[in-house]
Amino acid sequence: MIHTFPIRVYYEDTDMAGIVYYANYLRYIERARSDWVRALGVDQNAMREKDGIVFVVRRVEADYIAPAKFDDELVVRTETKSVTGVRLVMHQEVWRGDTLLFQAEVLVVCVNEAGGAARLPANIRQKLH
């Protein structure tokens, strides 16, 4: 299943050259992941309060392919690559029409309140497969 999330580039997203500042792509893909998890019916606040666990990004491998500019309409595509008891690997891409601008492999893990590794609840793991 591929989740899509629309983004519009605002002036505040751009740098002095008028293109999207590189770190903002990480914000875009974070928003898309949050929207995707919500669409799956996972309440991250309830997960934190009930189970005492949260998702955190452990690793990102990013490729900047082409620039986005002010007022561009973009789409972030998110796809699950693998799910284990404590980790989730996703592939995310940012597109402008038919042009791939950015892609990343993102490793997300679950941690408990002390910051240690925690198992992903089985009901959530099922939703992610």
C-alpha cells in the first residue's frame, strides 16, 4: 500500500536561491508519515499514554535529486518496506508531477519512556503489514 500526502511549497520553505531548503524535505516526509499512521487508525498519543511507547527516527538515508520551488504542488509517497517487532523501514519519495525530487529510506523504531527499545504492539504491527 502506498500512502500519498499533498504538500504545497510556501515561501518560508525556500532558501536564498528560491528553492526548498534541504532540511524541509525531512519535515515533509515526517508530516506524511504522521498522516499515514493516522490513516491506519493508529493514535500515537494513546500509544504513548497507554503503552508508554513512541516512534522515533533512528536513521535516514536521503537522496536529493531535483529542486522544488516556491508554490510547487508536491506529493509525498510513503511505502512500508519491512516491519519487525521493534522497527519499521519505509521508503518515501517527494514528487512534483512526474518528476522525482527526493527519496529516502527511513528506519523508525519504538522506544519506551526511558529511551530503550520497545516492541511494537501486535495490533499496530498487523496494521503496518
